[in-house]
Amino acid sequence: MQALKIRISPETKERIIGLVGNYRVASFIREAIENEIARREAENKKEK
């Protein structure tokens, strides 16, 4: 795995912490990114 710095608002960070706790933020973000990539790839296949 590679490290990647991203910027999110303090409000977004607090919302994530509220959902998953302080120690699961990174895994939540990884999962959200993977889900969005899969969704967009499926969407692109439909368009072709």
C-alpha cells in the first residue's frame, strides 16, 4: 500500500469519526474510494 495525502474538511472528518470511530478513519476512506471506483467502472461499462 502507498501513502496518499488528501485534504478533507474538519466537518467531513468529524462525520467519519462519528460513524466509525477515530481509529478506523483510514480504512473507511479506503473502502469508500474502492466502492466509488467500482461504481464508476460499472457505469462506464454501461455507457459503452
